[in-house]
Amino acid sequence: MNFVECHEEPIHIPGYIQSFGYLIGIDADSFSITFFSENIKDIFKLENFELLFGKKITDFPDLFQNIIESDIFTSIRTHTERENTTYFDKIFIGEKQYHFSIFRTGKNIFLEFEEVLQNPYKRINNKYDNFYIIDNEQEIWEQLLSTLSKIVNYDRMMVYKFMMDGSGKVIAEKTNDNFESYIGLHYPESDIPRQARKLYLKKRKRIFSDVYSPPIRIISNKNENIDLTFAASRAMSPIHGQYIKNSGAASSFSVSIIIEDHLWGLVTCQNSEAKHIDLEDRVQAGIFTALASNAYSSFKSKKELDYRLGLNEKSAQLKSEFLKYNTLFESLVENKSEIKDLPEADGLAIISDENIVKEGITPTDNIIEMIVKWAYTNTHESIYVSRDFLKIHRDDLGLDENTAGIIIYFIDRDKNELLIWFRKEFDEHIKWAGNPEKMIKVFSQDGEEKHIVSPRTSFHVFTENIKGSSKRWNSRNISAVHAVRDVILETSHKQYKVIKQLNEELKKVNEELDSFSYTISHDLGTPLTVMKLNAQMLLNSLTDGSEKSKGKINSIIEEIDNMAEMMHDVLQLSRAKHSEIQLERLQPGLTIHKILENAKITFASPASEVIVKECPDVLADKTLLHQVFLNIINNAVKYSSHKEEPKVEIEGTEDGDMIVYRISDNGIGIPEEEKHKMFKIFNRMDNAKKFKGNGIGLSIVHRIMKRIGGNVDYKSNKDGTSFFLTFKKP
């Protein structure tokens, strides 16, 4: 079966022209005649026209006298150097006047003729600037139709706008009382397929004077198809001819609306009876359409400029607000309402690491997490846009009506930072001019049967209900997302520079503090020792009856001991950060047992049950390893010592390339609300105030484990605490 899709039909090489035109083709190199339309015998008197093949026009001075004497023909070499440019003149052939056009396509020079007609309807003036004083899109097109009606006066005249998918919509209309209105109706892409749209961009005025008139065959001495793209009289395809007949028209005329070198739409006209428009009037219709197109382009540019200025102002305000906060996440959360509204979304989700903050109409957290997971797998660009997300992924992602349209912006994939804008489902009702479904029909062309997509036979309104989509994200919405992106990038860079400067200053301060801590801890040791000795001497010199004084002196000695212990810990903390380390294979077992025995004595807990299981070797520094286990084990024994049956359990296990030691106790536990400050210096839990300590030990452990390439973590509840020390395996 010979099947031809609409977009595959070679409409630029039909092999025929319409009956109102006459065509002669000349070879661009030899200037000899190579083809002509069969109807030139109607205006030129020659018995055997095949005698023209291989001859030049100038070989027939009597037959083509007025052509030869035409201004554009005398300079034909100059006029045809540029392809696809048409030059016009008027000549008399016999007693009738004809429009005479010359243009070149490829190796062929075309001489085209059509009879000059008088236009009794022409009632226009020369006020070409009318379109530019209109500040309304709809009024521009209505003014165009009003102006063109005074030139071509068709029964129905429409402005037809192309959609992004190639379909079209009637956005303005002018009809007589006998024609039903098509305003607001949509037409499928197959009505004006791709190759037809390309031709409308090249040949911007197209007339079919009489769809019922048989086409005129082109006779050629070349065995090749003749490209008639720029011929005004090019014959219509049989599909398009049938389409016009089905619509109830006998004649049509179209002018391309070109915006920024793109085919934006068409002025398309239909007449119930055959109708031909004079070439000059068609040219003038093209001029007015170009003026309206330019006016519309200027109008849109002005509106776009106004929008951009407004967007820039909003971006500047947003940027100012962002810089008030220390982190990007805070900036986003505090400005979530403005970020949602910029692209006219119904909802917004801010995702940062494991946090989800929502604004407006959004799906559940579970659905958002599913969308994020999908996005990481299926998108590679930084910004993803869809209005059909619900229609495509309703089942596989479990989506609801609030996720019909989405825009995803990845701020930082590695940090799981992204923004998702949502639009809810929009019940769209599209009114088509007839059922847009394709039907196959058999056409006969040049004696060959072809199965071709048939044009519709009915143009009665057909309503299609579209589910699973949102309102379209337009170019302004995307620009707004880009503006948010730019604000994030710019403020993040500024915050990075500020944070970097603060970090450098903080590093210097920390170095000075560490140096000061080390010096103070070391240098105050001697005076404290002297104070303690003097206090002890004073205590020994008191008589037995001075119990009150002895109590005060003992209190002084105890506080001196506490201060000495604190300075010792501060000194250890400083050493943990700055001392040189030597990593080697170590056996923690002996160290652990020794520390446990001392801890039971120190914290007066001889009844503590101690269980030590496997103690595999680790890679660590000997001195620092002792400090780590000393602090963790001391805490385990100390905070479980008040239990009726205190218990401490220690076990080391292998985990890939690491060794993990678990030190568990059944002590007082660590409150969940204080988890964030566990490893901060001088920090003590509220439930640990009755135990002796200064809150430095865990800071020492945290710092040491980082230095030797390990880690410290914990789990805790009301029944006790387990610390996990992760070392590198030797």
C-alpha cells in the first residue's frame, strides 16, 4: 500500500499550476526555455508550443515582444542573481494587461503571468501607522482584518495563531452573516502540516482562486520535478483542495504572520464562491499584515520590557532579603512565599538534605520524596519543566491533582538541595473545528492510487476534555525561575566570600585561644600547687575544736583540685589539636582493662559489672588512643555508678576497612533535645549536674578521632548509652 502522511506530501512540486496563472521556465545558464504551463497557448499565439524547447525568448520577437521590452526582462541577469526574490512589472499581451513576475529557484528562472483585475471593493487610505497606536493585542488583529476586508472582501477572514505543538487557534475573526463563527476554535497540526508551514515562511502570500477549477499541467523537456515554491499560481495539493471543499468554501487566501523570523500565524480567508484577488491587492494585503506583525512585535517587546523591569525589581528585593540570613536554607525558607509566587505557581517545596519545607498547595512529603528520587534518576539538566507530569507519572509515582505541572531546579545535587514548583490539575476543554482524529482515504494522482490522511468532512465543534495537565508554564514563568536561580547563585557567592573571611578570622582567633589555653593551663599549675600546699599546712595547724574552719579549708582544697583537673583537661584538648601524632598498630585491650580498674576506684563503684569482649587492633596514636578510651570509659563507669546494678560492656568488631568499638553502659542516658551540643566544650547535660565533671572530655574525644581519621558517634535512651569509636583498620 502506498501510504503518505500529510507532512510527507511533496506540495512544492505538484507538477501543476492554478488556472489563473501562466508560467514559462528558463534555464539560468543557457537562457533557453525548458518548461511552460499548458495554458500559455491561451495568451500567446503559436501553433506548436513544443518548438519553444531549447530556444530563447529572444528567438521569438513577434510572439514575446512585450516581454522582451519589459524593464525587468532587459536586466534579467541582474534580477535573477539572487534566488527567491521576485521582481514585478506590468505588460500588455494582445489587448489585455498582465502582471509579469520574474524569480529564480535553483537553476530555473520563472516567468509568471496573471491577468490584471480591477478591485471594486478597495476602500483604504494611506494611514499605515494605525497599528502602532493600538496598545492591545486583540485590537491589533481586529484592526488588520478590518483593513484587509476593504481590499480582499472575503466571506470569512481569520487570524490563526500556531501553538507550540503545531496546532492552531482562531484568535480573531470577521465574517458575513451567512458564515458561522470559528472564533476560539482549535485546528490540529495535520491541517497545516510541517512542510506547509515551511512554505508559508518562504512564500508569504498564497491564493487558491477556485478549488473546483482543474489545475494546469506543466510541460517540461527535463526529466525532473520543478520546484514551484515561489510561484504564486502553484497548484494546491488534492488533500488541501478537498479540505477547503469540506469547509464549504470555494476559494481561499492566506498571508503569513512572521514574528522574529518565525511563522507565528496566518491571516486566512475563505469565500463561498470562486474568487481571485489581483496581485497588487495581494501584495498590499501582505504589506498591511507585515505592518500589523511589526506592531504586535513592538507591543509584545514593550510588555516584555515592562515585565523584565518588574522582575528585576523583585529580584533585587529578594536578593536583599537573602543576604539577611547566614545560610541558603534560611534564606529560602524565610522567602518561600515570594519564591512560590514569582513563576505563578500554586505551591513550592524547598528540599535541603533531609529537610522539606512547603508553601502553598503541595503534595505530601512522601510524594515529594518520590519526585526527588525520580528527578535524580531521570533528569540531567539543572531545570526541568513539565505541565503533563500528572498525566505521565500518575500511577508509577502515586501522584495527586496537586502535581499536574512541576518545575524542578537543582541548586546542588551533591547536597540534595533543590526547589520544586507545583501547579494543580487544570480541566482544559479544547474546542476543535471538527473531530481532530485522522482518517485514511484513497486519492488518485497521476494515475497512481495513494492512501493519504483524509481531511475532515465535518467542522462542527468537537470538545476535547484534557486531564492530568496544568496550565502551561510560559516563557515568563521560566524567566522567573531563572531569576530565582541567579539570586541564589549571586547571594551564595557573596555569602561564601563573607563566610570565608570570617573563617579565616576565626581560625586566627582559635589559634590565639589555643595558644592562650595551653599557656594558662601550663603556667597556672605552679601557683595552684603552692595554694594547695599552704591550705593543707593551714589545715594541719588547726586544733581539733575548729571543725567549721577545717570544713572551709577542705572546701578550698577541693575547689583547687577541680580547677587543676579542668586546666589539665584544657591542656589535653589543646594537645589533641596540635601535638604531633604517629599512627601505628595498637592493641587497646590492656589499656582498656587498666582504665576500667582505675575508673571503678575513682568513681567509688566497685560493684560495677564490666564485660570486655573482643578487642581487635586499631591504627592510632598511642597517647591519643589512651585519652579517647580514658574519657569514654570514665563516663560510662561514672554515669552508671548510681544504678543498683551498674554495668559496662566493651566490644570491638570489624566493619570493612574499619574497626568499631562499642562502649555501652546502663547509666542516666542523654536527652534527645541536647543531642546537638554533645561534643561542644564545657557542655554538660542537665541530668548530669549531680556528677563531677567539666564538660571537656567528649570534646577531646571528638577532636582526637577526627585527627586520626576516625569518628565518634552514639545512641542513647533512658536505659543507657552506647558510644561508637570508629578506627582505621591497621
